[in-house]
Amino acid sequence: MKDFKGKKMAVYLRRSKGESGTTSDQLDALESVITRLEKAGMKKVNRGIVGKDITKKRKGVSFEGPGMIFNEGDGVSGFNVAERPVFMELLKRLRKGKYDGVIAVSMDRFARNYGALSRYAYDLWGELKPAKIFYGDAENSALGLPGMEGVIQEKVLASLMEWGGLAKTLEILKGEKKRQGTNIDKGYLLGSRPEWVGKVFKGKTAPFLDYRAVYQGIVDKVGASKLGRIARKFDTQGQPQTSFSRTWKPRLSAYADLGVIEDWLDNYEAVSQYILDFGAQPRTSFKSQEVSNLLKSTAGYFAYPGGVLLQNVQTGEKEFIVFPSPLSIGLDRLANTKNALELDDFLVERMPYDGRELNKFQTQPRAGEGKKKK
């Protein structure tokens, strides 16, 4: 274990999609490491959490407080460094001199490859004097160490990280070989999706339904009737529909528990705005090729933003499916592509089910593979 005597070290946590465990598990694994380093002279680490709440009781990202544990959260890719707000905030604080370095369970928590990490952080260990330290406990190695040891370790870590990134890429490509051009691979899977503005429901053209306000009502623990009023869902007598609450309260609460509610709400509002820009009318918006493309390729995501377990009805094979966030691909690109598989970065992740406990909103009432679409 490295000697960080007198150093003030932050801690970084991140779990990728499809990986087992949680960032809470990572912190538990690091606790003994941090304690030993503190006893050896490293400055005490404030165990407060910044970024995403590790207990998931608080939603969103917060950088308030003196905590030194930076939690990116669960289901966050290691390839897209700039799209990780917690890590980017940590880099900013390192540049300001708030910390001498950062500790993680392994180097691939910082990034999936050396090149990606260097693009955003090389100045910290390669140019600053003294250099900032990026330590991976699994490798027992660090970037930013002084002298020839630091030079050698950087070369070794660069090689390890590139091979690690290659291994992950090959894992993704291996999954790609299983693709057969089904509707699922194209992002389409039937399930409970939001009511889209302008769509006809029960003979009426739906107005924009503010699911964010609905979710806030759930957080505020309002009753079923008030929740129906917030959603502007009324029965034939003009009374708020309590059935809306029965359907969406557990679903939105589950999305929150899975840590995907903010992303789901952001995507819902963005797609709604896209529809509004077409006039939000069934005979215009919903018959346009663009809106049709967009809603088909995002159907699986909106029904199962936390992923879904499917079973092949012929082979019995169980797979856990994760659909890409529409905003991460780009709504215009999805809307102007009939087959989302034509987009290089559109990847529906298909992983063997590892037996982990799932939320009921991560399963389908009927399991099965989608039919091929010619």
C-alpha cells in the first residue's frame, strides 16, 4: 500500500451499468484501506458524501457540505468522462488545491482507459507541481508519484488501463454479435410508457402531463386524489382520478429507488418538447416519420429505464436488458433514423441475468424476445 503521509485524499465511487454491487459496496471495501492509510499518517477523510446520495434517499446531485467521498452513483459509464458531473467537480477541486489526490477501488473507476482519463486530467498528475495522485487500490499503484517510480508506474498503469478498456469494448462487441435486429435491439419494447402530449387517449387529445410535478407530489406524500389533480386526470364527473395514482405512484417511486428518476424525467420532458415542436396533434406530430421514429426507438427506455429482465421463450435463456438514455444519443438523430441500430453509439446492452434481486418494474408480466422486424 502506498505511503500518503500528510496527504489530503478524496475518494471516488462509480459503478457501471451491468456491474454487480453498488457504490455503497465500493465504499465498504475501501473503508479498511482508508483507515489503514489514516493510521499511517494520511489526513483524516471526512466520510460525508457529495454528488449522489449513496443511500438514494436524496435525489439528484449535490456538492454541498464538507464531505470527501465523491459518489458518481450506480449505472454510470466509465467511457464518457465529461458526462460524469461528480468526477468533473472532483477534478475542478483538485486543480484548486483542495485535495492532494483521490483514491478509488481500481483505476478503471476513474476512466475505462488511460487516454480518456488523460484527456481531462493529465495536467493534474503530469504537469502540476506537486502532482496530484490518482490511486487505484486493486492495482496498488498510482498516477502522480514522484521520481522514476512515478514514471514506471504511469507506463504500467497506461498499459493496464488500455487493455482493461479493450477488454470492456470486446465484451460489448461480444454482446453485439448476439444482436439479430429484433425490435428490442432497436430500442422498442412494449410496457407502461408515459402519456405523450397530443396523443389521443380515450377519445381525448392529451395535454402535457407534468410527471415531474407528479413525482414531487409523491415525495410530498400527497393523497391519491390530489395526485390526480396535479396530473390533470379527471373522471367523467370532473373528479380527480385516483387510478392514476395507483398506476404511477409505485412506478415513479421505483424509478427513484433505482436512481433513474431524474434521467427519466429529463428525457420525458425533452421528447414532449420535441412533439410540441411538431404541433402536438395526432394527425401531424404522431403521423410524422420523425416522431414515429423517436417514440419507437425510445419505447423500451421509457417503459424500463432501470433495465428489464427478459426470458427467451424458446431457449429459456434469461437476459437483463438496458436501453440507452435517449438524450445520450440525441433526439434529432433518433428521430431522423428509422432503424436506431444504424447509429454507432446506440447500444441496447444484453447481459446474462446474474440472479440479482430486481424491482418488479424491471420485469415484464410476459417474458419473451421481440419478433424480427424486416
